[in-house]
Amino acid sequence: MKVLLIEDCATDAVLIKAHLDRARDQTIQIEHAWRLQDGLAALSREHWDAVLLDLGLPDSNGLNGLQSIQATEQSPPVIVLTGNINEEMGLNAVKHGAQDYLNKNQMNGPVLVRSLCYAQERHGLQRELEFQAYHDPLTGLANRKWFDEQIEQAILRSEDDDHRFAIIMLDLDGFKLVNDLGGHEAGDQLLVEFAKRLKSCTRKSDALARLGGDEFALLIPGLDSREGTELAAQRIKESFARDFVFGSNSVSVSASVGIVLANEVKREAPAVMRSTLLKNADMAMYAAKSAGAGRCRYFDQQLSEYLSQKSRVELALQNAEKNDELLLHYQPIIDLETREVASLEALCRWQPAGQPLISPDVFIPIAEKTGLILPIGRWVIRQACKDFARWKQAMTQEYPPNLSIHVNVSPVQLADESLVPAIENSLCEFNMKPSELVVEVTESCFGDNCELTYDVLSAIRGLGVGLSIDDFGSGYSSLGQLRRLPFSGMKIDRSFIVQLGREYDEGDVLLEAMTTLAVALNLSTVAEGIETECQAERVRNAGCQYAQGFLFARPAPIEEIIETSVSQSLVNC
């Protein structure tokens, strides 16, 4: 055991050395320092197992010496030495982190050795508890509690230099896939390897932590511009160039990165500013993840305003149905041979009180991410059936055969067990034939859980309801899926219609190929986005049966649809 004795009294120093020399059951190497500064210099040079510290030194008195030793990098266990008149000071030192105190007038060899051994043991246990409190047991990195403290310390240190540091937040892309393929053990292996690679990218002055799950954070001091953080982000990306290997499998993994510069955040109390920095870095990271795997995003005012608007939209959307702010507009689907209405497509709109209509492109993605699409989707199905019943009833003559109404269903809804009962209940409530309802789904529904998608779509088709692929050709679907899934129709995406030129070209070839495929699979075809007579003629020549677009009609409320249908019926009479 290496012991450093800091004692200014020569007699006491000789006596303590003699006590330790007589302790035959322990081999103790002791070095003597006369002043605190000499002791601190010895602590900076080499490792010590324990320190015996006199509380009354020429250059230190009371707890100052103890606190100075605790502030050193190795911070060894300390036993303070007192006299008869300052035992109370010794007790106070123990309260402030000393492992023990000994009265020099009552000390002997066995007591001193026992105290040193206990001090080492208690100090080791204390270090272990501190490590557990501040570290992640899986990766060995620091944890959120430690990282929070590092941020607040960085804020305090940098108040004189305009908060020159950056926080980088990282989240693994595709971590769930690794867990699903290899189980939680593979996921843990990935996290450990991910942590090692992150650590290899950092400097000694950086603070790296695992915040929880597959989320990590890095604090880099001395940065006040994006150029420096871009270099750090690039080093991190390069460390992920190699595949991660777990067992016999290997997988390519990237990370979504959010970055915030401390000097771009309002100066506040350290705890408040720390919370703001973490929140902003987290929002930047999720904005990066939303843009695609492996992206990097800085937090700035533009992102702040966007997220603030998004939050307001989410909050208002929660009450949209209750406040009767949702409505449906309908766009006719036209039979290209007769130019008569064959179907209506229900398109959801949102109009908050006193405000203009909000585009579905704005609120539908938010509704899908928050789960609000489920109640909204159920409302759309029921309202569309209700309006369809009103439309049929208002006609002055028998409505055309095979007339139907189309509703769009998102991938999120296909995972909702209440979807099929909601469809069935709406059909019954408004006395509709199942064939009068067509459910439209996009190709993106096929990617995540094809088995679940197949079961749900089969259940819908089992009701007698039609199924159509919306925006066909804009996403991914294999011929095997098209053959297996029980579709009755497809809608060709408008992007193929826009390509149609004045002369016969590859646009016509693609259309003919898709309609030929539809015929082979016994699917009806609808061409979307028709705006000119030339386009209408080209899609009809390519073999499309139906079309939809501004050439024929714009989306309108059911009242206008009914009024137009009644007028047309009267003309036909």
C-alpha cells in the first residue's frame, strides 16, 4: 500500500512512520510531504492508495486541504489527523468526504493500519457506486445524469466566451430491424459496438454519453460555428462506413444527427439552458430522421418556427372532429367512353373556425404520426357512406349501375383492428351494398408488414368491398404482391399523365404497359390528374377505362355534387 503523509510536525511524522513500520501484517510504503503544495505535487506525479492529512498545515487549514486533494484527478481516500482540541473538525471532515479521522494522541499501529484498509475499501465501494450512478452498464459510457451535469458545467465555464460549445444528438437508423432479426442480444451487441466507434471519434475534452435506448449525445467544447461541428459529424459518419457484425449476420447502420450550438440559444440559468439545448438537439435529430436515414440537421430559427407551427396544428387537430371542422370534398371519376360519373372519391379537408382550408399535405402526415389518423379515418368512412346515401336518394332518376364511392386508407389505419368493423358498421348503418364502397391504399402499405396488410385487405375484400391501389407506379410493389393481394382496381399516378406529350412517346408505352398488366390481373384502371382533352384521349387509347382530374371536375362538397347530379338528371329526363 502506497501512503502519502502530509504533516508539518516532524515528531508526529516520525511517530506515524514508526507505527506503520511495526505493522508486520501489512507492507506499507510511506512518503512524507511537509506542506499541502508538496503533497499535491506528489499526487500529480504518481498514484497513491491513501493520504494521511494533517488539518493544520502552514499553507492550509481546516477543510481547505481536504477539498484540494478531492479536486485532484485521482482523488484518493483521505484520513484526516487531528489533536485533542479539534476532533469536531475531524468529524466535519468525514461529513465532507474524508474516509476517517484519527486523533494523533490516541493512535497506534493496528488502529492506523485498520483505518487505512477500511478507507481503501470504503473508497473503492464509493467509486463503484458513483460509477454505477453516472454510467451506462451496457456500453460503459456515461449516462444522462452525468451528461446533464457536464452541460451545466460547460455553461458555467463558458459564460465569459459566449457559450462556445456544441451538442450533437445521435439516434441509430434501423435499430428495430436488428432487434427483430437477431433479438435483443444482437441489439445490445450493436449498441456496444456503436458506442466504441463513437468513442474513437471523440477527444479527451469531449463528453460522450448514452442517453437511453439507441440514443447517444456528444458535447464538444470550443465550438461556435457550424464548420467545426461539420468536421465532427463527418468523423462520426466515417466511423459507420464499415458494416456492423453480430453473429453470422452483418448490417449497414447509419445514424440521424441533430446539432445545436450553445451560442445560438438564449442565455438562461444553467439548468434551464441545459434543458433547452437538449430539447433543441433532440428536435433537430428527429427532423433529420424524418428527412431520411443518415441525415444531419442543425437546430435553427426556421426549424423552431416549423416545429412550433406543427405543435399548434397537432393541438388543434385533436379537437377537429369534435368541433365539426372536418369535411369531405368529392371528385368524380369519369367513364371515358360515356363521359358519365362512375364514382366519387372522398377527399378529407380541415377548416378550423374562422380560418381557410388546411391542405391534406399539411395535416394528414401529422395525423399519421400522432395516431389521430385513426379517429379521423373512421369519421371519413362513415361520413362518405352517409353522403353517398344522400347522393343516391337525391337523384330524380335511377342512378347508374355500379356507382361507388372511394375512400383512402393509410398504412397506419391498416394496423388498426377497428378498421374492418368500422367499414362494416358504416355499410349497415346507411344501407349500402358492399360493392358501392372502394377502399384505396398506396403501394407504401406493402413495405413494412406485408402479412398483416394481406390479412386486413383480405378481410375488407371479404366484406365485398372493392380495393384499389392508389398512385400506382409512384412507390414499390412486386408482381408477386399484386397477384397475391385481392385488388379490384388500380389508379395510375398523375406523374405518368404529366409526361404525355403531343406525339406518341415512352409515356404512352408506359401507360399501355400498365393497362395491359391491369387487364392480365383483372383490375379496372383509373388515370389520375387529367387536365386536357389530349391527355384524356391518350389515356383512353392506352386502354384506361376511367379518368379523374380538373378537366372533368374539381373536388367539391356533397351539396354541389348533389345539385349537379339533380340538374343533369332533369336534363336527361
